[in-house]
Amino acid sequence: MPVFTPLQIKKLINLAHKNRIAPVYLFIGPEHICKEKAKEIYNVFKEKNVISETYDLREKDEKKEFLGIKGYQEGLFGIKKVFFVFGAEDISEKKGEEIVESCKKSSLFTWFFIAESFSENHPLYRFALEKGAIIPFYTRKNEDLLESELIGILKEHGKVMDKNTAQLFISLVGEDYHHFKNELEKLIFYTGDKKYITQEDIFSVVVPLESALLYLLGDYIFTETPEKCYRLLQNLFDHKVEPPLILGYLYRFFKKMQIFQEVLKKYPELEKEERYVNFSRKLEEIKGDPVSELPRTILETKAYPLFKMKKYLRQIKDFTPIFEKLHQTDIAIKRDFRNPEKAFYEFFLELWKILHQRQNN
């Protein structure tokens, strides 16, 4: 079994159903994704009378216990044994060679290794490449992993989303893989025999994470019409998100933008970089510089949101009118007791005018 792409997990599952089981499955990438995909294969094993052990090598006691086991010396009376090993990048070459030997001596052992990275020169990698299965999840950002997963699951069910609809779905469900799977299954069931899934379907059935909705609202301000911002706002209200929380988020969102604008003036190499991979690398270099003195809010923000924010900043000349409109909206809701939906819609309209005027100048 060679290297498998994430979209080929189904093939590995089908092979396992046919008793074509690899001695070693090596998953490389973000743990939450690797763990869930490993479980999908392991679920086939559970039907075949197996026992299992789990070790997390990032835990001192578990690592010590793991270093002491020699599975091929254990008498299992013909029962297959499955090992799950997290933090597998910490396995020494000597221990790797020992495991390889155990696999060569008996077909009763299967290992699931989950690692953030793994050397191609390691004995376990070489053995998995020849006799096992390597499943790498190499990508620049987590959204790419979820998009690949989304495409694969939709294809299995004969369904299609256009790119904008797919991005909306991923934005709403956030990065929690369990929530992603649950909401996607619900969406597929809801659409029944319908082939094409629309944004209307998503807003009708998907339960978004509150944080994801707020995050998406910031993006919508720069990428969508006031009407779509208003619609998203209604979704927030439907999920019992109170107006002060939305106002607070918008204030922090624009304040972070204002702070990042000053950072870009100090580091023009970030402003000029148009490729995300290079932007991310340069940002990490700056964050790692002990004399950089980056503001805390920027230090705590991941590269991808800042990369998008950089593009949005080109639409803003002055933050003063934006904060004035936010203040007016705050007063309209809290002091004048105006309908929050109407007050926010007026804010979106005024903000759209500010941004639109900037684009035309």
C-alpha cells in the first residue's frame, strides 16, 4: 500500500472490509483530523474481534510504558491487536525498527501512528511506504482539509456545492471536526434526492457555531452586500446572540484591523506579500523575534485571518467614521431603544457607503 490522499480513505476502508489490512497506518498532519480518519478505518476492525491499546507519547508515563512494550512477544491466542499511538513523531529509530520486526513476524498486529510530522528516513515510514499505508494531510490551513473532506463526502452521496456555498458551510461550522461532520450529515439528509445544495439549504438547516457566525460577519462586511450582512445578523439573533455581544465583536474586529494597519506600516514586507505561504512564514519570523514587540492581539491571531484582513485594509482610509457609526448604533439600541435589527441594518448600509466610496476614489 503506497501513500494515500485524504480523499482515498474510503478505499482503505473498503480494503479493510475485504481483510486487506495494513500492518501500519501512518497519519501525518493535524491530530483532530488524523484521529477521526483513523477511527473510520478502525471501526472495520471492531467487527473482527480485536483488542486495542492506546498510547500518547506526549504524556511521560504513557511514553515510558510504550517504550517497554514488545507486542510481538505477547501471546494473543490468535486475537488481533491494534495499537493507537499519538505523538508518533517522538518514536526513536531503534523503537521503530523493533516495531517493524514485530510486524514482519506476525500478522496479528496493526499499528495506527498519528504524528504532526514524520521523517521519511525513519524505519516506520519506510516500512509503511512498502507494506502499509501513509495518509498525509499536508496543507497550508485547516480550511483546506475540511474542504477536501467536504468534497469527498458530497461525492459519495451524489451531491454538489459550488465553491461559494462550500466556503459558507465551512465558515459557519468552524474548525470543530465533529460539528462539521454532524452538520454535513444533517444537510445531506435534509436535501434528500436533491443534487445541488444551495446557500438557502445551509441557512435552513445548519446550526453554526456562535463564534463562526461572528467571524463570518466581519468577512461579510467586506465581501457581501448590506442585505447579506443583515441576513447573517438575523441568523445570529435566531441563535439568541444578544446585540451587545455583536457590537462588542464588531468593535474588537475593527480595532484589531486598526492595530494591524500600524503593524503593516512597521513591517512593509508583510504588506507587499501576496502569497499566503510566504506571508505566514514572514509573520511567524516576526512573532518569533524577541524584539519585535508586536501587540498582543496580533500575536494571538493566526496567520490566515490576518492575511484576509490585510486585503480588507485596502478598502479603509480612516477608521474614525467606522467607530462613529458603531457608537451611533450602540446609542440607538441601548439609549433610544430602537429595533436592533433596523439599527444594525442602517449601520451596514452606512458602512457599505464608506467602503464603496473608498473603492471608487
